[in-house]
Amino acid sequence: MTKLQVTQTKSGIGRKQNQRNTLRSLGLKRIGDVVVKEDRPEIRGMVESIPHLVNVQEVD
């Protein structure tokens, strides 16, 4: 199954609370943090709600 590599590129400071909560639920705490998650609709939805804060790459 395909996995998504999510990298935080911008800070959550000054953003809406729901965007900060989304970062935290993905496991991202600071700029440069990288997490690998399964490619599921729930994760895609989280990433699509904060595209200005993260970069996403598909990894096998």
C-alpha cells in the first residue's frame, strides 16, 4: 500500500485552532518534522485542509 510522507514547512503559530489541531493529530510539532502515514481518505482530508503548512510526497 502507498504511504504519504508529510513534512511540516511552516509554523502553526497564528493559524486557526483547527489547523493547529490538524498538525498535532498528524504528529507534527515543529518545522522540519516528517511523518509517514498510510494513504487513507482520512489522512488525505487532513493534509488537504492545511496544504499551505505541509508538503506531501507519495512513498512506496
